[in-house]
Amino acid sequence: MAAAALRVAKRLRLVAGAPSLAFTRSAFVAKKRNYDQPNWFGVGLAFSTSAALWALLFKQHNEDVMEYERRREERQHKCTGCS
């Protein structure tokens, strides 16, 4: 009876055991990393993406501030001749 419960617990990963080989290595790593030669394409892509996102953020912020100020002025305008 205890053996059956142990098998069910192992299937559900309730009992800690040695990790299986499938979970110890990534399937996408084909060779050991060489840290003397960084992947400059990946580095450049990461930094340029980050810079582009920051530029987009600043541009959108400036547009939002201009829209806020325009609507604030519109709300404060009390002229009866414009309507």
C-alpha cells in the first residue's frame, strides 16, 4: 500500500528526489558559452530596442502632456460666442 502511494506522490512530484536528466540541461544549448567573445549582434539588438522604446515613451509622454494642456484650456474657456 505504501509503495503505491509513493508511486503516485512521485508522479505528482510531491516527493523530492534527484532531478531527472531532462530538467538539468537546456535543449537549446549546443555548446559551452565563450565569454571572451560576446554576441555583439544580440547586445546591439538589446540596447537599440531599449533605446527605441525609451524614445517612444518620451514622444508619447510629450503628446499626452500637449493634449492635456489643450483640453485644460478648452475646459477653462467660457466664451459664449464660440459655441
